[in-house]
Amino acid sequence: MPILRDKRKLLLTIPLGVASSLGLSALVHLVLTAVGSPLQEVYRNNFSSMLSLYSFPYGLLVYAVLMPCIEELLFRYILFDRLSSMIPRPTAAIASSFVFGIYHQNTVQLIYAFIMGLLLCFVYHRFGSILASLFMHSGANACACILGSFPAFDFLNSTLWQIVLMLLGLGSSGLIVFLLLPKESYKRISRPKDTE
């Protein structure tokens, strides 16, 4: 296992998971609503029945700790690493993220999990440790589990709140990804100094 790089920024992966979860969920919800797809209701029913399998504390343990551990070992540590040794890393990220999406077994989750998988590959590679992608994945699943378990959050399903969540979630995700980039990355994108 690679050595963990940049331990100080490691905890930023948790809010990145939360922000990505909120932003991507809202984006997928808005797109499916705009095209009039019944998939959103099917997904919501499947998600509710999945959450009802366990009491809240056990559900949080299963979905925010156990499942991310298993999925990160499988999809990032084994699949992404193995593919990265055989094909270019961006292609490996796309392939492993696509498999991660298919693994979630429904169209709505395929879209969401594919994009989330790309972010998880970025974080895993950026830190050189499965801990980073595990923290991010746990943050995302904990957010979904909490919001899906309590009726008090149902008001967030309105279109207005979905737009707000999408903008805040994706905007925050972009900012956190920027903060996670190595300093050399934004030295390249800053304006060159005058050479006179």
C-alpha cells in the first residue's frame, strides 16, 4: 500500500464526500424530473426499503462504515490499482468507475456512482492511500443515510431545494478538489511572471 501523502488535507475528503453526495444526488434528481423519468420514484422506493432493513445506528454502521470499506478495497485498491498498472490511469479510473456504477444495480445509481467513482479514484490517487477514498465514501454514504432516514429532511426534495443543494454541493466539491490539488498544479495555472 502506498505511503499516505499530505496527511493534513486528509480530513477534507469527508466534507468532499458529503458535498459530492448532496450535489450529485440533486443533479441526478433534477435531470430525471426534467425528463419526466419514473426512475427517480423507483430509486427512492428502493433506497427507502434498503434503509428500513436496519435500525438507524446499525444502518449507519453498515452503509457508512462497512460498505465503504468493502467497496473501496474492491474498486479502488484492487480494480483501479490493477488496471492502472496495465492501462493509462485516466482510462483505469473510467473503467473502474463504470464497474462501480454497474455494481449498484440501477440506472440512477449507475450515473451517480460512476461520477462518484471518478472522484474516489482521484482522491485515492492524490493521497496514495485507501484511507482517503474510504473517508470520502463514508462521508457520502453517511450523508445519504442521515437524510434518507429522517422525515424532517423531506422538504429537501422540492425542486427549489434540489437546485440549492446541487449548486452548494457541486460548488463546494469543486472548491475542495481545488484545495486537494498539489501546490504545483495551481502554480501551472497561475499567471506567469513578467520577465523583463
